[in-house]
Amino acid sequence: MIKFTPILLAILYGLAMYRFSAWRTARELDARSTELADAKLKALMDRMAAALDLPRIRVNIYEIDPVNGLAAPDGRIFITRGFYNKFRSGEVTDEEMASVIAHEMGHVALGHSRRRMIDFSGQNALRTALAMVLGRFIPGVGVWIAGMLTTLLAARLSRSDEYEADAYAAALLTKAGIGLAPQISLFEKLESLTQQNGGTAPAWLLSHPKTDDRIAALKALEAKWVAPD
């Protein structure tokens, strides 16, 4: 039992850190966000709500400059002020912005935030176990290798979530009569939009699939859905 104690402690630590992070994120979002009020976007959100038999879809604006969307652990959906400003300036269309909202709704509907809690604690335990094993054979370097392997695993799980949320958004946009074209066109310009301020891609892009791969997956879905019987 004693030999498993570090792993059990790692799991508990992961759960505690996730809950603390979720609490801190909720406080930050409460302090720096307001409900989105935009007539053009509301019309599209109402169409998506009708497709899901929901009374309404609420979206909030998070007052930060980076271009991003966010599904909070408590199920709320946010777009950043930086993203909304791209829409207001005409760099992003209303239907492209709707595709972002649909994507974040996918994360909520598919339970990715809840799964993150399990993944985080599991990865923490795996890192500890690997460090213990590898540390015996490769002192010093074993801990570094364990961290690298668990980081690669986390990135792979994150990319899987993104593909799932993309597919959910594609289905919702199709059902709402918006279609996949705005989702694809946004991906085609997304990296340019996110790099305009600093010249480098934001860190969150590193845990996302390659843009070309996401576009290819969407086009494959579109071809499947419109293929004749």
C-alpha cells in the first residue's frame, strides 16, 4: 500500500488543483465579463437555439485582448473582447462568429470540462508513476521524460476534444441553416487573426489540431452529409 501512496496523493493533488483552478477561473470571468448584446449575433444564436429546442443561448464577452473562445467549467460560453472587435471591424463575419459559439457549445455539450478533471488527475498520477519507474533506471533524466510523455498525452487528448467540438458545431450549424462554409472560412483566417498583435501564435494553438487538418475533417463531414443515397 505504501508504494502506491505517492500515486494516490498525486490523484488527490490533481483533483484539488483542478477545483481550485475552476474556482479561480469562475471568479476571473465573473469580474471581467458581461453578457453579449448584439442584434446580428442574437439572430443567429436564436436560430441555433431553435435547432436545439432551447429558449435561448447566452454568450458573454470576456474583457481581454487575445482572440479566443472559451467554454468555462461551469458551462458558460465566452468570446473575448479581442475576438468581438474583429467582428465589429469586419474581419470576422457574423456567421463565422456563430461558428465559434457553436464550437464552444460543443465543448459544453460533450462534457469536455468534466473530462478535463479526470484527465488532469490521471495525468498527474501517470507522471508520478512514470517518474518513479524511470527514475530508477535513468536518474535525473527520468523525471524529465515522465513530464514530457504526460504533456504529449495531454495535448493529444486536447486535440481529440477539438475535433469532437468541431463536428458538433458543424452539425449544429447545418441544422440551423447556417452551414459549414463560415466554420471553414474562419479556420482559413484564424491563425492570421491570432498572430496580428504579437507576430506569434498563442500558446493555446499548440494543443489544437493543425488548421489544415481541421478544415479537411470538416470538408469530409460535409461531403458525407451531402452524398447521394
